[in-house]
Amino acid sequence: MARDIKELVKLLTIEEKAGLCGGEDFWHLRSIDRLGIPRIMASDGPHGLRKQKDNPDHLGHNDSIKAVCFPAACATGSSFDKELLYNMGAALGEECQAENVAVLLGPAINIKRNPLCGRNFEYISEDPYLAGAIASSFIQGAQSGNIGTSLKHFAANNQEFFRTTVDVIADERALREIYLAAFEIAVKESQPWTVMSSYNKINGIHSSENHWLLAEVLRDEWGFKGCVVSDWYGTSDRIAGIKAGLDLEMPYSGGHNDKALAEAVKTGDLPEAILDAAVERILTLIFKYADNRIKAEFDRDAHHELSAKIEKESAVLLKNEGGPDNGLLPLKKDRKIAFIGAFADKPRFQGGGSSHINAHKVTSALQAAKARGIAVNYVEGFPADRDAHDPAALKAAVDAAKQADVAVIFAGLPDVIESEGYDREHMRLPECQNAIINAVAEVQPHSVVVLHNGSPVEMPWIDKVKSLLELYLGGQAVGEAAISLLFGETNPSGKLAETFPLRIEDNPSYENFPGDGKAVYYHEGVFVGYRYYDYRKKDVLFPFGHGLSYTTFQYSNMNIENSSIHFVNGSETIAVTADVTNTGKVAGKEVVQLYIEDKTGAAIRPLRELKGFEKLSLAPGETKQVVFTLDKRSFAWYHTGLGGWYCASGEYVVIIGASSRDMRLSAVIQVASNAYPPFHVDWNTTVDALLKDPRSKQAAEKIFTRHRDQSKWEPGVDALGSGGKWNERAYFEAPLRHLYMTQRMSYEEVEKMIEAFNKLLC
């Protein structure tokens, strides 16, 4: 049905317009019966539908309808599988249609700046390229069924400590390259129906009233067409917010902000055109759903199976000593196996807070093993909900391990440790769990640890266990996935979407997390996650992109279609290909990762950055070609002086590998660019700067080589005994004023030269 939204806006009173810009209640948008404007509903749920009817809340304390809990983003990000996330989004879209929910509040794509952030389980990655690509697929899947999504939390919501008031102090380059880039990718590729502003301030201004963020960047620069909605109770100054681009305030404010908006229009403080634009976007959202509403049903059991499939593709085999041929995993079903730890019976499969799903059923590893006829001896060892040391339970666990051929310890973080609303205090597992893992490994050399957690943990016992399987928070079917992976029914194929540091003190934000409650300083800049660890060559527990398999893969035949590329208008692309062969005995999937290393020296940049990934499914002996397409942005960094993305001319290395530290193939490419950053020459400009810029290089060489040759010092001799190197570097690093101060040029000659260079550089 075609609707003229602008004509509909003309029929509204100022009070009705103002009312539409706020919620009708906790979950519903405002309706106006006289004009046929229906009421639509939003609901929490990046990894499941948390539809509430009674006693609504935004922290997951109260019950919601029975629904399917899919794996959380900490797991799905590790799938590196865009098609899988599209299917997950489509399934959630079906559930929303069936339950008459118009907008699903997700995905959440804030960057994992620090492992202690309490909401990291709900975020995808420490890498913005990966987070943006995975989020785009999820959004496209959900919206394929005419269900809106709400990309959140825009932006820099990287901690829970004083999240509603803290001021994030970050430079624009860090914001653009790290904290906004995932949002940019998702907006440009998938156009989510809504974007949700974050609670925090950014450089002194609340996100919900930040004109630069919501209007200049999101709408004008990225071309976002949808509706900007506040996080629940996330507005500060409502008038400033709507002027900045915040369309919809949620939930219902009690009416006082409706009155404030209407009064601001009447007094002239708020131009009615701004209010009208917000109302148009809100009405477009309402009717986009209402006019495409369908009667739908969904099969919860079928979605449960999909949840299991997603978790099987997302879990990461972190360690398997002996490799595919001689590793402890996969387990043989006829061995005497002990399951130790309460998570085997009561798995932790989701995080706490607004994403908490009332799962319609949960399958534990014990249940899944029994269903397959696998006999295991289960002892609790430690509880699933707290840190409680029990000597008798420890002894029972050790005894069971001694009597078994293999001990599988199901460990992880209890709900109380990891949740929205607060950050973790440390990176350790509960001490009772570490004690049992150590004790079991002492008596049973064939020990496996299976982890249920939403963020990295320290592993003081890592050298004592043979194998380690990271399940993250794997959704309601996590037990089925665990058994399938442990016993080789499914070959693990997940790769870490975040670095596991050895200890929290190694994290680059350690000294600036979470701040003092008033402000938090992002002094690490763009060096977040593997960008920092790899640049500093720091030892880590497991690197970004790491994940093992029950087979092996060989990379070969890398080819770049041209050894050079010239970016004239920025639309040029270049293809990179490579062959990947399954050289093992079983079928498997490999995540092939492409990184770019900048050798130009034009800026201080991370050692390498992820710019492409593909997941290949390969039978034993099978070879497939992977194809990547690189564009200007693949090589670029954000230049604050230029106010945009800058790709310096020079040499870059294209690297294909299996993790950020497992580089298999590489090739050099020469990049030329017509774009140049602004360069104003003055008395403090160095000789070296003029020699390095392609626009001034030729003229500078003529002038400064002559002056150097006329110098009284000899290149091979100087008083400091450094073979003339000190004199030469001092000359090239000197500011232009030194030419006058050392009497090589007159004042007028330097002024004239500076003027000539500035004309050349215009």
C-alpha cells in the first residue's frame, strides 16, 4: 500500500507530532486512531525474542514469552560466517512476525575494548571489519521478513561502569577507525530500520544529542535513512536531542517530554520542520511494518535445531595437543569418560540483562550424551552459579578422573559474574573451578576443558590439559553442540573474534578502564585488541582469528590481478585469489583471513589489519579458490587533517592467513593515489617533510641537495664520531628557519621559498 507520509504529517497537530516522538508505554510506539496510525511493538533480542507483556523491564529481571535462545554474539562472531548469521536473522524475523513484534533491538556491535566489559558477551568482536560484516548479514536476514532491527549502541558504549553518564574521551581517528567503523559498514550495507543511540557521552556530548554523530556522520555522510531511537531512558536534553537527530525517545516519558517538544515548537525554540522530519521517519517505520504484516507461525523445535547448528559453527577449538591425527579430540564413544563440573548438567548458555531469553527448552551435554547412547560418569565437582570450594566435591572429581580414560571438565563463568549493568572485576574463573581443573589434570593426563563464558578468562592450567573447547554462550542447544563437537560428529570451525591475553594487565586499555565514572580516556587510540598485541609483539594466550580443526588446510597459489593499483576516484578495486586444500582425513571448514600491512610510513598504524574473510567448506583432498576484492578503503586510514579516509601512495603487503599470527601467503602491491592530505608550509616545516611529499619532492631535492652540498661539514666526518650521520640527519630533520639561522639563505629567500612551496601544494 502506497502511503503519502508527508500528507499524513500535515494532518497531525503539534501535540500529536510531539507524542509520536515518544513511546506509548515501555515497548510500544504511539498510535493515533483518528488517522489510522497503528501501535507497533519493539522487543529486546539480539540472540532471541524477549517479548514481555506484564511487568516490563529493560534489564531482563522479569519473565518474557517462551522463545528460542540462539548463541550470543560472543559465539556467533567467532563463526566468521555471514550466511549463517543471515539465516539466524531470518529465523528471528519469523518469530517476530509470529509474535507481532515490529523491531528487534539488535544487533549490538560495540567494540570489545577490554575483556572486563560486562556486556562483551553481547558484542561481536574487537575488530570493526568483522563486527560490521557479521552485523550486516544478521540485519539483512531479519529485515528480509519485514522486521526492523535496531543497530546498537551508537556509539562507544564499551563499558557498563557508569555507562549512563561516563564521558568517552577519544580522538577522531580512533573513533572513525575503531568505534564507528562497524556501524558504518552495517549502515551502508544493510540500512537497518533503526539505530539506537548509546547512553554515554562522547567528548563531552551525550550520544543522544550529538549532532556530529547523529546528523553529520550517520545521516549526511553514511546516508542512513531510518529512525534514530534512544536507548531506554537514554535521553538527557530532549530538545537538544531532536535537533541533533534523535527521532524517537523510549520508553514513555510520562508525557513531560511530549509537552516540552510541543512548547518548544510554539515558542520558536524548535523549528517545526525538524519535528516534522522526525515524525516522517517514525511514521515510515510504523507503516513499513504494519503494511507488510503477515500471519506467521514458527516451529520452536526447528529453530532449536538451527540454534544447535549455529553453535556448532561458532565454537572454537583452542587447543588439541597432538593435532588432528594424534589429538585427544575427537573422543571415542567407547572410552570410559568422566564429565566433571555443573555446567555439564546446567550449562550457562546466555548472558544477563536485556538480552536474557526465556528459553523454551535447554539441552545439556549430559542429556545430549544420553540421547546418543554415550555412557559417561558425571560428578558435579563445583556449582554452576557461584564460587564455592567443597573438599568432598573435589575428592569426588579427582576419583572420577582417576577411574576414567578421559576427563572432560565443563567450566565457565557463573551468571552473577557476567551481565549487563556492571563490569567484571577480574579475568579469572572461579577459584573452585581452577582448583578442580588443576587437581584433575594432575591425576588424569587425558583431560579436556570445555568453557562456557562470554569473554576471555585467564588459564593458569592451560599447559596441563590436552584439549580446550571454547563454547562461549552457545544458546539453548549448547549441550547438543558440545557433544557433536567433542565426539567428532561436527568438525570445529570457529575462529576467535577477539584476542585472549595472558592476563588483564596486558590489555592496552588496562590503565584507562573503566575510568573514574566521570570520564574514560581512550589513550590507546587505534591500538585495540590484536592491533596492539601484534604491533607490540606481546605474547598472548590465543591470538585473534585462532581456531583449530580435526583436519589440516594448505594455502597456495596466491595471486593479485595487478601488482599495482592507482586510485583515481576511489571506486577502483583489485582482486586477490588463493587456493585452499583440505589435506586431512575428514571434511572441515576453514576461515581464510586477509590482512593488509602498510609499508608507506605515512602514519603510525597497526602491524596488520583484517580487510577480508571467507569461510570455505572442504572435503578431504578438495581444493577451492577464495576470492577477495580490495578497494581504496582496504588500504586507507582516517586522516583528521584531511577530514576523510586517506590512502598513502607506496608499498603495501597483502597477507592471507589462518589468524592474525598465522600468516600463510603474502604479496607486495604498489598503491598510487591522487588524494593528498593538506600540507601548509611554514618556517617550522622540516626539509624531510618536503622531500617525502610527492608534490614537493622534485623541487625540494633541487634546493636542499644544493644547500647540503654547499655545507661546510663533510658527510664522513663530524665531531661526535658518528661518521657524518648525525650532521646529515640534523640537516634533513631541521625546520626551514634553520636555513636563515645558519645563514644558508636570507630571510627574504626563505619567505619566497615557503610561498612557492605553498603554491605548489595547493
